[in-house]
Amino acid sequence: MRFRRRFEPQASVNLVPMVDVVFQLVLFFLVSTTLAVVPGIRVLLPASGTAERVVLRQLVVTVVSPQEMYVNRDRVGSPQELAQKMAAIPAEERAALQSVIIEGEENIPYSLMVQVLDALRSNGLKDVGLRTRHGNAGTP
């Protein structure tokens, strides 16, 4: 007596290995991603064609108007008060700052930005950059 074997194709897909791989990828990206903390003051930044992303480990100075400025989230009233606030930072902390980023509204006078730069540089902060939004420069 001869028995017939039936070989039927397996119609199910084993998803466990795929789920394991996807889970490992998610964990890898969660661990390797750096998060940037940006102060919560909203300004309309001017556009720049050569803007670069910067990892924030620095001081952020936001210029809204001649009477309203912020150092990270702390309000400062004028460039003179900004200079006083920078002078109050201990020298070790100022030396540990990698850079200072200035962000300002598009319609801020150039002379005000120079006053802010002078207030920062007079306190030994030399690595100063201007934050812009990425876009086409020169378009209205």
C-alpha cells in the first residue's frame, strides 16, 4: 500500500521577523536623534539662500523691537540692558558657550542689530551668528 503525500504551498506570511527589524530601526532612530530646543518667541525671520541648520548649544538673542528683546526666554528691554545681562553671566559660562545666535524681525533697523552685536562683543562673545529662515533671498 502506497501513501500519497500532499505538499501544499504555505499561504501564510510570518511577520514576526519584519516587526522585529522595524522595532530595532525605530529604537535606533530614537536614540540617535538630537532634539533642538528653541525658545518659544515667534518672529518672522528673513530668508537666506545659504542658511544652515545649527544644533542649539548656545545663547539665543531675539530682537522684536528696540524696546523688546529676549535672551532665550528672559525679556530684556534695550541693548544696554542686554549688555548688563551678558556682563552678569559668569566668565566660565560665557567661555563654555559655543556661539550666540541673533534672530530678529525682518523690519528691525540695521543700527539696532549693530547695537545688539556691540553689546554681545563687549562682553567677550565673539562667535555670533544671525538666524534666517530657509528660502529664496531677494524675493518680496
